[in-house]
Amino acid sequence: MQTSTERLALDNDASPRDSCGARYRAIRRQTEVFCAPLHSDDFNLQAMPDVSPPKWHLAHTTWFFETFVLKAFCANYKPYHPQFEALFNSYYNGVGAAPFPRAQRGLLSRPTTSEVFNYRSAIDQQMLALLKSEHPQRETILRRVELGLQLPDGPRRGPVGQPLLQCLMEPLHFAAGLRVVGP
């Protein structure tokens, strides 16, 4: 069984400390690559009540690291914005204020998309500094980072042995025809 440090490792030549930060950065950057084709108006669209808009999702994934890593392990941590705890909490009822209703997330005009990207950047900088530190609870921090990045327990490889992030960026090709999905 691999440790969190090993699962977060990006490359065997880097030190585990540098590698964990590089892996964190690569995954966070990949999300922004996925968003690159969107225009500012696209970030707030909510196609249905059960699907959050991209802007909210970008902020929520940032909220996770702020709430469960920085706030938990950095002494005297001050939240980036006092309202973000309720706005970007998804369903953690025991964490701060009640979560903002999912069906209404597309109605949020503020913070702006630009402000959400600034939030991501600020939290990412603090996360990278923490990942480089000699924190006494490093393994616990890394387990939470692993959870937030949603890393699998097994090797991070796609179906043809390619790195997973590379596979996610390539188009999927399917043979023509009708397919049954589900039971």
C-alpha cells in the first residue's frame, strides 16, 4: 500500500516534498485548462438544479483546501473571505454556516469569475507553501490533499498506459451504433 506522499508523487527524480507540490499544481492547473474555452458568461450557467455551474465548482474545490487543510493546519489562519464558507460549502452541514442551496448556485453574480480565480490563486500559493513545509502533521495534510485532488489508490494511468491527465485531455472515440448504459 502506497503512502499519501507516494500517491502524490509526480516524478521519481524530484524530492517527495517538491513532487507533492508539483502534483498539486499540475492537477489544479489542469482544471483551468479545461475551463480555457469558456467565456466569462459561461462560468455561471447552471443547466439543471443538480449540476453546479463552473464558477461555483472552481470556488468549491478551492474552499475544500482552504477549509480542510489551511484552516485546520495553519495557526492563526484568516479566511480569504468570510462569506465563502457558506457560499462554496457543498453539503458539509457540520462545517460552518449552512451550505448555499445547490439549485440556486447559478444565480450568484458575485463573486465574479475573476474574483474566483483570484481566490484559487491565493489559496494555491498558501497550499504550495504548506506542502513544502516541515509541518509535524505532514502525512495527515497529504491525505487530505489526496482526497481533495481525488487521486485514485492505484497507478494514475489511463486505459492505454498514458498518464491520466493526458488521457483526460484527449477526445474519446466510440464505434457508431446504439449502446445500452446501465441495468
